[in-house]
Amino acid sequence: MRSGRSDTLSRMNPLVLLALVVGVSIAVQGAINGALTGKIGLPATIFVNAAITCLGALLWWLGAGRPALFARRADVPPWLWLGGVFGLVIIGGAAYAFPRLGAGATLALIVVAQLVVGLALDRLGWSGRELPINASRLAGVAMLAVGAWLVVRR
């Protein structure tokens, strides 16, 4: 008989795989964007990324039957429209940091920051369900922070 956690992980296997694909994509995108920035500059790299993302989003939106973009905008708090600002920070920041800090150091710092913020967002319920910050989760952050320090130090 399996524990509840193992059952959850096995049922969520496609989501685990998706998260791993996203992680690989972040690493590869940062390296490619860092190299592209060296060739065409940071503003042009961000523009190229935005154009490709916009085209992909447009095709996805058209394929989804063009659901109304702003039909219910009165129901949407203004801060929920700020996701694109974070996308700009992610693309620009990674493209700038990768060639200067290296892929390993940049990703180590990104992952630690993501985990710390992720725990706070879980605690506040922003992930869709409220999860406590407990000793094992804090120990995970501490171990990841030590790992990042080991990667970043030269």
C-alpha cells in the first residue's frame, strides 16, 4: 500500500513532467538569450522573445476559438494584469545574468528565490490552496540555499 504522498505524485506524473520541462526550458532559454544578447544587445533580445511569445500566444488564442479577452475585465483586479511585467524581468534579467554569472550560478539563485517566494505564495493561498510553512519545507529552503551558495562561490 502506498503512502498518500506517493499516490499524489504518481497521479500528478504529467504535472511533474511539465514542471521538469519548464525547468529545462528556463535553463536553456537563459543560456540562448544570454548568447543572443552578446550578438544583438539586451533590448533586441527581449523584443525577439516578446515577438515569438506574442505570435505563439496569438496562435494558441486563435486555436482556442478566440475567447473574449476583456469581456469580464471589470471582474479582474488591476494587479492581475501585471504578469507580463514579470515576464520582462525574467527574460531580461536572465539574458543579462547568464553570461556574467554563468548558467549554474544564475539558475541556483533563481531557484532559491523561486522556492522562498513559492512558500510564501503557498502560505497566502495564491497557488490555489493554502499550504503551511513547516519545518521540513524550511529545511528544504535551507538546503537549497546552501547548495546555491556552493554553486555561486568560486
